[in-house]
Amino acid sequence: MTQPRVLVTGAGRGIGRAIALRFARAGAKVAVAARTSSELDSLVAEIEAAGGSARAQQMNVADHGSVEAAVWRAVEYTGGALDVLVNNAGVFDIKPFDKMDLATWRRHIEVNVNGPFFVTHEALDALLEAEHAHIFNIASVAALQAFPGNTAYCASKYALRGFSDALRLDLAPKGVRVTTVYPPQVDTPIWDKVPGAGNVAGAWDRAQMMKPEQIAEAVYQAWCAPRDTNVDELRF
Ligand SMILES: NC(=O)c1ccc[n+]([C@@H]2O[C@H](COP(=O)([O-])OP(=O)(O)OC[C@H]3O[C@@H](n4cnc5c(N)ncnc54)[C@H](OP(=O)(O)O)[C@@H]3O)[C@@H](O)[C@H]2O)c1
């Protein structure tokens, strides 16, 4: 294939950043999106310093207007088509239900559920322009099982799983593959705000967590897999 055209949301840090770097290393043209420009600019600089191609695109996935404008510019950069869309942007707060508030609930639904819908909806024409497009939705093990203090996060990730699996049915006849990704705990800045998460023995020992590069490699390999390979899900 010629240079793959890729859009990664939430690419400023963590898993999204690792995925963007992995595709860039393989020669892709990568549009990287998030809200924090400084993180995107440093990622683009790193990719370009290594000889790759990337463009930063500020985007708030929870804001439809922002998504509309940003996807349009990203697709302009990739030349009108997208081979790969990675819906990775996400938020995660641990909050027992008796401490749950409307703002936390809404943020999870808006970013983790509405976000992938908005981005996929806006990117669809560009995905259909590609010969064999592939969408990755980064869910979580919290889309497969419940965890305490996770009502908002689990609800949002179970919803994303449903969206992703139904989307696969609609887009398969159009030749678009859809993979739902279920990472376990991964050592990224998402854990920085979680009280008790650190390099200490226990449930949230960051040293024991997977590395973002491992998720990125699995995503990249799924994209490379022959078309008769089942890549509906990535579990670790
Ligand atoms: N780390 C884990 O243990 C783990 C496990 C399972 C699943 N996941 C999932 O993997 C994905 C990435 O997680 P991560 O651990 O890499 O998180 P992270 O390190 O906190 O990075 C999250 C990325 O998403 C972006 N983002 C957040 N809100 C956004 C918004 N409204 N619009 C656009 N971008 C937004 C952030 O950038 P800005 O804040 O600058 O916008 C950042 O670039 C998430 O969907 C998460 O739920 C993570």
C-alpha cells in the first residue's frame, strides 16, 4: 500500500501517543488530535525528527463543532481519505456512586461515548474513500466487567463496546473493519490523578501495568493482518 493515512484521537499522551508513533514509524501520514496543543506539537516534532509525517489538530471530541472542523482539516492533510481511524481519546475517574456528581457522569458519556460517535460520523466519507479502511475503538476491560467506583467509566465503556460492535455490522458490507480494543491497566498519565496509584505493591502498581507501546503494537499488527483474519477484538 502507499503511505497509510491515519487519524488518532487523544494522541497527546499515553496510548494514543504510542499508537501515533507506531504508525508513523511504519511510514504513515498521521493526523494527531487532542485538546492540548503543546503535547501534540511535541509529538509532531518527535515524529518529524525521526523522518515521519504528522500534523497536529486541536480537537475536543465532546464538542461536535470542534470535531467537525478538526476532522475536516485532518482529512485535508491526509489527502481526502483515511485508512485508519483510532478512537482513543478518553477520560477515567474513580468515584464511588455516593460521591458521583452530574459533571463527572456527563464528562464520561460526552468524551467516551459521544466522542467516538462524532469522530466516526464525521470521518465516514473519508474512510469510505480508502480501499480498506479500519476503525479501532479503544474501550477497556471495564467494557467487559465491572469495577468498584466505576459506574460512569464502565457505563461509558460498555456503551462504546456496543457502538463498536454494531458499527462493525453496518460497515462490514462496505469493506471497513472495526476492532474493539480492551486494554487492561496500562501505565499512562491517566493514573496520575488516581489516589493510591503508584509504584507500590497493590491493585494499582504502575510498574506491573502494561506499557502503551504494547497496546500500540497490537493495534498496528491488527491493521497489518490479512483481511481474512478475525480482528474484531483485541484482548490482552
Ligand atoms: N491507561 C489505562 O489503564 C487504560 C486501560 C484501558 C483503557 N484505556 C483507554 O485508553 C484510552 C487512552 O487512555 P490513556 O491511558 O492513554 O489516557 P491519557 O494518558 O490520560 O491520555 C488521554 C488522551 O485523550 C485526550 N483527551 C481527553 N479528553 C479529550 C477530549 N475531550 N477531546 C480530545 N481529546 C481528549 C487527552 O488529551 P487532552 O486532555 O489534551 O485533550 C490525551 O491525549 C482511553 O480511552 C482510556 O479509557 C486506558
